[in-house]
Amino acid sequence: MLKLSVKDIISKIVNGDTFEAVSSDYSFTIKIDDYVPYACAAIHDGHQFRKELWNNCIHTEYERWYEGDPETKNMIKSHPIVIAGCDSRFEYDLNRAPNDAVFVTAWGKALWKTPLSEPMKAKSLQKHANFYKVTDALIQTLESKFGFCTVYDMHSYNWKRWDREVPTWNLGTSNIDSDRFGDVVESWRKSLSEIKFPNPIKSTSLINDTFQGNGYFLKYITKNFKNTLVLATEIAKVYCDEYEQIIFPEVVKTVESELKTRIPEHAQQVYNRFKK
């Protein structure tokens, strides 16, 4: 893996190079093994939290982990194009617009003992901006090469906090064109429902049940690229004990193995439908 500036990462994408890199500020990673008409993203996978913020943060390390999406990068790591965040959403949230990406409160609780200074916020927001510069270059390149592409936007959610039965998989589609993409969304939902987990985990999948797909990552790509479909795909945290902070690696591996075939099969179906 290389360590590259944002400028160099973008240059490699524009030139059609294959590479794997971490950004020079260590805020995100990107891997391109081959240029294909789909990409995978795990923007909340990271848990890094820069040290100058530690003493000022009210939320504990566990609370920050609990609200993240651990292991989502590992679930998609086998795919040719993967972009993933390294930093905690408590520093800046890549799934929120720049004007509210740096939290003041988080899940009903004040985040900072004293308000962050403008220079401290600016340092975080520069990382946010850098990620979207690379995202922009990547999607623009894929659309130019193939005419259409699909982005599998992987997230997870804390299912035990719900007081009703919730699906293993949730697709958030409220900000994509349901008339245009409804059929391929449904085929993705159906494919996810067929995944076989280790007992006693069952695989159920619903659309807009627990979340509706209101994230900035999806909105940004959808607004700026008319021939890219973003599928906000949330897995309930059946792959860990969210209260004990224990990861179940056999479940993570099951998801990774299943998605290794299901994502490219679905992406090809979408591409065949919408390519120019």
C-alpha cells in the first residue's frame, strides 16, 4: 500500500492506474485492482480519533465504537474498487454535509466539554473535503469509462436498540429514482435475503424500514452524477455483540464470502440494464 497525497491519488485515477493507497493524512484508503462498472464504500468503517480531541470529548471510546460501522470494509475488501474512511464519525461524519459534519451533539448527548475552535473544525473539514474530491474523481472516471456504474454504500446499525423486530438488511432508497431503479433495487434486496448465516441468525431484507437512505454520500453522488446508482446497504450488527464490543469473525467472513459473488452479479445485471 502506498501513502499518497490527494492530488496524486486523483492523478492515478484519471490516468487509469491500478493501486492501493492511504491518503497522506491517514483519513481514508482506496484500492483499485481493476476498473469495473461498480465500486464499494465503507465510509464509517474507521475508528481513529485524533489525539488533540481526546480530553475534550465527553463520549467514551466505546460509545464512539458503538455508533460506527466496524468491519464494513472487511465485508467488501475482495472487490476491485474499495474506498473506506479511517476516522471516527465523531471527528467528522462523511455521511453528512460539510456544514454539519462536525458534531456538536451526538445521539442526544453533548460531544465536547468546550466548543471546538474554528481551526480545529477546519482541520476535520479538510479531511471531509479531500474524501469527496477523490470520490468525485472516481465516479467521474467510472461513468466516463462505462457510461453507468453502481456504488454499494455499506453501513451497519445497532439492531438491539429497536423495540421491534427489524431486518437483517435494510436498503435506503428515498433519495434515488424509484421509477428508474425500482426493479434493480428489489433484485438486490432479494439477493441479500438469500444469504445463509451461521445459526441462529436469519437473513431478512426490507426497503426503507429502519433507515431511508438520507446520507450525504448517496445524495452527493446522486446529485452530481446522473448515471450512477448508489445503494445504501445497511446490515444489522448481527456480526458482533454491540453491548460487549465483541466481533464475531465467522459472521463477518460469511458476509464477505457471500458479497464476493452477489455484488458483482448484481452490478453486472444493473450495468446490462443501464449502460449506454
